[in-house]
Amino acid sequence: MTNGRTSDIVVIGGGLIGTAVAFGLRERGLDTVLLDEGDVALRAARGNFGLVWLQSKGAGLREYTSWTRKAVDAWPGFASKLRDVTGIDVRYRRPGGYHLCLSDAERDKRAAMVARVRPGQPHDARTVMLERDELKARLPFIGPSVVGGSYNPLDGDCNSLALFRALHEAYSARGGDYRPGQAVRRLLRGKGVYGAETAEGTWWAPKVVIAAGLGLVDLGRQIGVGPVVHPQQGQIIVTERVKPFLDVPISQIRQTPDGTLLVGDNSGGETYETPTSLSVMHHLANRAVRMIPELSDIRIVRSWVALRVLSKDGAPVYQEAPDWPGVFFFTAHSSVTLAPMHVTELSRWVADGAIDEEARAFSTARFS
């Protein structure tokens, strides 16, 4: 029953989470195979905005605030390690970050969120609301439509595509076995092992990690886990390169080191469709110009849609399947921000059974 390829651990999903966990497992010396559907997958990694963000995390789950703070603290060393292993600079920076509001209703909603998050934040990392005058003093380029916003001193950003590449390169550099074009169709039980069946064969291991994004819906059903994630359409527009002027990230607009501007804001509906929409582009561009009027003279060069992977409450889901011991499923919307924790803490849990106490809060039990 167990004829086929074997390893210590099979990781299903070659996105930001699966590759981070697989890299962490290889750092621990475990024989790991990473099965990936490839670039035909509905990759959230392709549409990630690149924020390393603390200010809004934990409004509904206080442990999420602390977990994110640990990740943010680990990011400088994490970025340095990736550069040492792969030579890739993921362009991480932490100058503090802003979220801008264009109406009194938006400001009131943001203030309510900040009030919910603040009790769980340490004194040196608290999100604060700023009135327009203070924002204007810090960001002189904002337009008259901006009525206020929020700020956290530990927020930052990175090049998320460089991060994606660096994690893959780091996994390979550590001797990891990467198998693209291997969509897992079925999970099997053997004697003391589990099988991940693909069109080209079955990989067997005593432990399996499911980090397949929206693929968790089908694979979760196979191991007795109800749907815990759903898609949310998100669209990003990219401008031509211009002289750098935006040296801090704004949650809706950020400038990359090469001068291009990324613009994203409200997301689309719960759908698996990924066509770009002119109406959404117009909405994003209009809000961006109201926030920073000088953007009106900058040309848009491309736009794309990706599917965000969201749990019922927006927080991560980490769990070992109750009826399939040794099978873990991990998903998180903030896969860039939390990447250091996925490399270290989640790989430690899978390898040694040593779970960070805060990670227990992210099980599906909270949805009951």
C-alpha cells in the first residue's frame, strides 16, 4: 500500500506559507518534499501588497496581535538570513506605516478598530489615530480629502515577489526537493504513513503539511475538516516609475525602491474569478488621487487580480487534524508579515510537536 516515493514530511502547497514551513523543516535536517501545483495555481503570493503590518492585527483575537509583534521583531534577522543563504535582498524596511481615511465615516470605523486592537499592543508598538493636521505635517503631499488616519511605528514593507523567490531558493539551497506541477488530488492513509496522490504518483510520509491556500477547502474535506477559508478578490494597479517621494508605506499606496507605485484598496467579492475590472481600476485610481493628488499625472502600466485567502475571522488557522494525527493544515492572510514565524515556530511544531502556546489560539475551535 505504501509503494512509491517516501520522505519524512510532505508539504502540500508551494506558496509563501508552504515554502516557509518547508524551508524551516530543511533547516532542521528533515527530508522534505514540497508538492506544488505550479504557477497555474490561484496564488495569493502573486498579488500580495508586500506590507509587513502590525497596526490592524488582532481586533477579534488578541493572540494575533502578539503573534504578529513577534513576527515583526524577527523580520530584520529573517531578511538578513535569506540574503545570506540566497543572495536575494527582499528590500525590507520598517519606517512606520499609515492608513488614510477619506471621510468621517471611514475615520470613525478606523478609530473603532484601533480602540479594539490597542489593549493587546505593547507600549512601543501601539497604533494611534492622527488628525489631518498631524498627518499633513508628516505627509505634506496628502490631498484635502484626507480627514485623518492611523499610524504604527513598527509597520513596514518588503518586495513580496522577491520574498517568494528567496524562500524557494533558500529551500533548494538547503537540499529541499521541490516538485512543481504536482497538484494533490487525494490524501491516503497507510500503515503509519499518509499518502499525497498526484497525477504522477504518490508521496508517502508519517507527517503531512497542507498549506495549499484555497486548496484547503477540498483537502480539508477529505480529512474531516469543514471549510475554514474562502476567497476574496483583490486587484492591484501598478504605475510607471517616478522619482521616489513616498518613503513610508501607506496601506493603500506604496512606492517600491525602483520607483513604481502599487495601489490597492477595497477588495472585490467572494469569488474564484480573476479577471481585471476597469470599474475597480477606476475606483482604486480615484481614491489614490484623492489621497495623493500628484498621482493624477502618473500613468498606469498594468493591473492584476489575485485571490486573497481569508478565514472566517481574518486571523490565521493552524491546526493538527483531529482524526488524522500528523496531518497539519496552515493558512494565513498575512503570509508576508508572519513568514518568520512560519519558518521557525510552525516547522518546530511539525518536527518536534512543540507548539507555541499562542499558536493554540489559532485552531478551528474558535469558530465553534
